[in-house]
Amino acid sequence: MEQNQNGFDPAAIEAIAARLKERPGALMLILHEVQDRFGHVARESVPIIGHALNLSRAEVHGVVTFYHDFRNQPSGRNVIRLCRAESCQAMGAVALAEHVRGRLGVGFGETTSDGDFTLEAVYCLGNCGCSPAMVINDELYGRVSPARFDELLAERKEDRR
């Protein structure tokens, strides 16, 4: 099997599935490894994984779409996860979300046209005492205001230069 233009490598998916299929929780382990390696779980990988585990495409697809950690398309170079839980909402996350969407020009679950930023909604980052909270590329930030977001965004754009 050959790798296609999107970086999808069926042989690599088969090898991951074959190596992990006997382990407890194999589906989740396989999905995580596929996403770690390729940046997303391509739609084309669903039947390959299903076949390896004797699951239907619908069963695998259901897990991929149920868990917000899995993507079916590559993310941007920077992933912004904005908390939408009650504590953060009570401390200004609704206004922050409007500001972030406006600054990036995308909604939740979308990536900017230049591929720099993906915006994701999460429903608790465990940083409730410092609401509103967000994560950029696995780095947690608390008490994020629209002005602070703009600073963090500018830093990421500078790093790209």
C-alpha cells in the first residue's frame, strides 16, 4: 500500500493496529497512536482499524467522533483549547470566546486558513480557581482576558517568523 497525498499511510495504520490489537482498550490505544503519528485520524483509517479489531466502521467512527481529542483532519500549527465550563463562563469565558473567534476568524472546531491556529472547545481544564482558562499547545493559562489572549496570539505569530 502506498501513502497518499494527504500523508495517509495505510500500511502504517495496519502495523499500528496489528501491534496493539490484543491489548486491553485496543481501539483507544490505536486511535491515540494514529493521531500522535499523523496528527489526525483520517477517515480512510477507520475501515482499516475496524477490520483489525473486528469492529464495524460505524463503531470506530462513533468513538472517533464521540471523543473531542480525536480529529479527522490535521490541526493547525497551534492548537488553542478554550474552557467552556461553568466556572470559566461565570468569570468571562463567553466574552473571551467571542473575542477569540473574532480575532482568529474561525469557530470552534475550525482551523485558520493559513493553518496557524485550530480553536477547540473543552469543558474543563481543571483550572477553575484561575478562570477563564485556556491551553495553547499543551501550555495552560489562567485568568485569560481578551487583552492577554491578544498578547499570547502575537507571541505565537512572532515565533513563526
